[in-house]
Amino acid sequence: MDRLDRISIWAIIILVIGSSALISHHMGEAVSDKNNRQKILSSAVTILNPELENKVKAARGLMEGGNLAKSEILVRELLNQYPYEGGPRMLMGDLYMRKQDPVKAMFEYKEAVDLYPDYLDKKTPLFQGKKLKIAVREAMEEIEKKIKAKPKDENMKKDRKVIYYLQRRIAGSCG
């Protein structure tokens, strides 16, 4: 081993020790920054439109209380006032699921996810993926029954394509 080999070996050893010391020193900093950023983002979502959030909570309360008719009136009103928000669409899908109509619910869920993709992100507090999987499964069962009864029905085949689209979106969601 000549002099250059010994110098390069010592340089590598010093670099490894220095980098490990630097990494261990800054180990906890990144986690706290990520949590703070996520808290800021989740609070920013609620601050953007508190009026909408209050109306959604009222409609959800009516729906959970069993008053589906009043809840539907309020949700349709929200859909007219806020056509580009995902919350009212998600609520309308929930309403259709309560009415045992998973196909209509699936269309509303699709619109909600298209408007606000964070409903499929497990890292956000708005994650709705499990509920959407159940709705898609129930809608698929119903559409398959209808297709078996009427194989020539093109509307059911189009509905099935929408279900496949939503399944792909759920499968490709952040995780």
C-alpha cells in the first residue's frame, strides 16, 4: 500500500464518521417540520370556507338523524351554491348510499374525487378511501346484476366504465 492509498482510506473513514454524526444530529428535525406543515394544511382547508363547512355539518347531522328529505334539500342547495367543491358531492353520495342507491352514489363520489383528489390521500384528514371502496363494490354488484338481466343495455356498460375509472383512482391513490 502506498501513501496515496492510505490517504484515500483515511479520507473515506473521516467522511463516513462526519456524515453519520451529521445525520444523527439532524435526525428529528424533518419529522417535526412535516407534522407542522400537515397541521397548517389541514387547518387551511377548514379556514378557506367556514360557511360551507357549517352547512355540510348541518346536512350531515340531519342525515345521521334520519331526516333524509331535509338533508337532501340542504345538500342540493349546497350543490347549487358551491358547484366546484367536493364536500357537497361527497355528502350527496353519502345520502344516496343511505337511500340504498350505490350507482348514483358512485357518480357523486366520482365527481367529489375529481374536484378534490385528497379524499383518496391517506395522509390527509379528509381520507374517504374505505367508504369509496365499499360503494364501488356495491355499485359493481348492482350493475352486474342489471347487465345479466339486460345484456344489451348500453347505459349499464357506461356505468361500469365509470366504476372501473373510480377503482383505478382508488388503487392509484397516495398511500
